[in-house]
Amino acid sequence: MPLSSYVTLGNSGLRVSPMTLGTMTFGEDNGWGSSPQDSKRILAAYLERGGNSVDTANIYTNGHSEVIIGEHLAANRHLRDRIVLGTKFYEVLLEPHCR
């Protein structure tokens, strides 16, 4: 199925690619994963093929995944309005004696 064969996300009316690009391995901050350059090439190839749904989180490679995506979109501003960007937030709660 082509990435541009969009499907409706639930009852929202939002049309997204049948496959979402997960970016948990964008960046090498954990000692593995794709370099920033390779990550941007992967993102560009996905978007060129019609993909429009990108998943990230603030804990993916210590936030570097979001930075890589942001840098790519800043350099290609015309792409921003056609991307559905999903992200998650995780906060590490420290014990009171650790703050």
C-alpha cells in the first residue's frame, strides 16, 4: 500500500498515511541509532514517498529525535503544514530528597 493512500484517523476526519514513521532511533545519543544526517535522509525519503505521519517523544535519544525533526522542518518549511506530528512527553519524577 502506498504511503499516499491516506486513511481517516478514527472519527476525526484527519487523513494520515497507512504507516507512521517512528523516530525512536533518530540520533546516536544512546550509543546506537541513526546519525542526524541519516535520520534526515530517512525522514526526507518518507515524506517524498507521500508519508505524512511522524511519531516522536521527548525521551527518544534524550530529546535529540525531536531536534533532528525540527531542524529538518526548519530547513524545509514548506513541509510543515503537510505533516501530522505526534509526540509524547515523559517526566522523570524525583524523590523529594533528590530535588
